[in-house]
Amino acid sequence: AQAPDNLDAFWLPFTANKAFKARPRLLASASGMYYTDIEGRQILDACAGLWCVNAGHARPRIVEAIRQQVGTLDFAPNFAMASPLPFKLAERLAELAPVDLNHVFFTNSGSESVDSAMKIALAYHRVRGQGQRTRFIGREKAYHGVGFGGISVGGLPNNRKWFGPGLPGVDHLRHTLDLERNAFSKGLPVHGVEWAEELERLITLHDASTIAAVIIEPISGSAGVILPPQGYLQRIRQLCDKHGVLLIFDEVITGFGRVGKAFASQRFGVTPDLMTTAKGLTNGCVPMGAVLVSDGIFETFMQGPDNVIDLFHGYTYSGHPLACAAALATLDTYAEENLFEKAIELGDYWQAGLHSLKGLPHVVDVRNFGLIGAVEFAPRPDAHPGARGFEAFTRAFNEGQMLTRITGDVLALSPPLIVEKAHIDRIFNTLAEIIPKLD
Ligand code: PMP
């Protein structure tokens, strides 16, 4: 493979982050834990693509399932005629998910899952005669994709700033990062549950009867791996119940094993009313997302006076046969190789590696949970925010041949769950080498 000679003319930087306006390194192939670029260099994938290739790249079973499916039934409209695969997959997802979440709405991405979950929440209140419940509460720094709902409830101003005020009626809870920074946290922070009380203030500020739902990433990923203080999510759940507000967990990153269970809600023992997923659902091979919906919400729709089950919401590619085939093969792979358990088995080793970076110059915090890690750097006072993080990312890439993820001054790590101790050693040895050299 060769670089196309028109790259500069057609390359559209898809992020507003100036740091990324560099030309991308072009990839030729991927297998297992590695990418190979068009010059034949191998790159260790320390972030599972974009937190999605949880079973590692180009797994033969998944590849074969997609190949077979495209030659058998390539598309089904899912109205008068449907493929059986989405039904099969929905059943598998309901088995994996927390007990109450037994109904599935298929989408094509995390962003679509978030917008769909918000619409389902609005319709649920309306069918119950509480159509005035239209407000949402998100969190500062949260990332919920780039749909219009997602950028509104999301808490990253950069994602919103070019697009006007966003949806009306959205508030944001304070994030809890400041509680943890400098703590070199081990697992979940012990302090900070009281920060959940702010939810009560926001709910009552506008009158509880106007609030539709609270949306939260159990662990904020794109914001720089912010772990919930112990008891925080439980308290959020209690407050939602008290005020008749739905709780949406955005598990686009935390879903499918990265935290040691299928979903973070199971690891934290808190069940939301709706759960958004994508990424690891198909091991990143085919775009797909899913919203899991509780029995209570589903039954309300079935009994609703407005026949809202006829609400017009669905995508051409909802439950696409190729995506379903990929997802079913992916779930089989996770189960057969016990990949969700690996995040627990390797958790201590992973943590030890990450914590060996404490005390290096510029490092102000490290955070980990399951097979997620974050290294936070002190910002460079003389440079734009995120400059040091970006330098770390670039050095890891160029000097260590290793792909990581960068948000501001936080380097995030989320390797495929097939990672082995030797890869973990390489990840942290590389970082130990490059971090002292940062400006
Ligand atoms: N929610 C969360 C928590 C995410 O991390 C992401 C993507 N990183 C999204 C939603 C959006 O997913 P997608 O990019 O597939 O639209």
C-alpha cells in the first residue's frame, strides 16, 4: 500500500484540536495487538483502536462471520421483513446485561445510542402523562458523542462551541476529577460521595417534575478517565428514584469487559434504566450501537394510551445483518476466551505497571480501573492546554511505536483484552522512557 498523493488536498481534520492537524500515519493492516503502517512498521495498540477492539484485531471468527453474512443476507429493512439476527443478538445482550435491561434498540454508533436513549426517556414520560419532563442533567467534562443530544448533555465546551446553545433545559453536574488528582488513586476514590448531592439541588432548582433523565458515564473516558467516588453512583441512583427521574448510563467505553464485567453497572452494583453501548459490541469491526432499556420502560410503552410504540424512530441500518453477525461472533469470542475476566486477572499487574510511573517528572496522577489506565501530566504553563499530553502521545507513537489516546494532558490507555504481561511491560517501559524527556 502507498500513501495517496492527494492526501493533503483531501485530508479533513475531523477534530477541532489544533494538535491533530498533522497528517495521520497511514495504516495498512492490523492483527491481534498490533497495527502495521504502510511502511511496514508495527505499532502496539495500547488503546484498542478507539476503546473498541476489545478482542484484538482481525480475529478470524469475527472476520469469517462478517464474510459469510455479506454473501448470505446483506441487508434487511426490518419493517415488514426482518433478519432473525437482531432478535438473536438482542437476546444475547439481555443475557449479558443487568437483570432489568431486557429490551434493545439498535443504532449504528455511540452518538446515535445517546440521542436514541434521550428520545426514549422523553417518550416514556410523555406516555405516562408527564410530558413536561423534558430537561436533562449531564456532567461537566462528560463525553456523549457528537449527536445534537450528546453534545448538549456532554460537558466538553469544545464539542459545543461552534453549534450554538444546544438543547434547551440541560444542566451539568460538577465532575469529580479535582477530588482525585494528585491522589495516585488505586481503584475508586474513597471520598466524594457527597458530590452526588448536587444532583438534588439541580433537580429541585427546576422542579423535579420537569426533569426527564440524568445521563452519566460510569467512568468518564474521554474526559481523562474520571473514576466515580465510592458510593457516588449509588447515591445518584437513589436521587433519581426519589424524584422519578430516569438514569441513563453511557457505557459506550465501559461496556464489553474493560472493567472486568460485561458492563460497569454490574461492577459498581448500580442498574440504570437505560444503557447506551457501541464500540466493543462488534469489536470495532462494523459500526453498531445499542440502547438497552428496562422492563419498566418497555412495559409502559406497551400499555401507553398514545400508542407510542409507533413513534417514528429507527435507522435504515438498525440491526444490520452484518453488524449483528459481527456482534454475535464478538460476544462468542469474549465468552470463549473469558476476556472479561482478564481485566480482573491482569488488574494487579496492570496497576503495578501504571503506578511505577509515579514520581516521574511531570506526572501528577495515575488512575486505573480494570484494564483502563490514565497518566495525567502537569500542564505546561507556557503552552496551550494539553501541549505536554500531546507531546507524550507523539513520543509514544514515534519513539515507542505505540498507540495511546490523548485528551488534554491525560494519556489514556485501554489495550485490547487479549493483552499479555509482555505487552503491559512494553507499554509502561516505553512510557517510563519517554516521560522524563518531555518538555
Ligand atoms: N459516549 C461515550 C462515553 C463515548 O466515549 C463515545 C465515543 N468515544 C460516544 C458516546 C460516541 O460514540 P461514537 O463515536 O461511536 O458515536
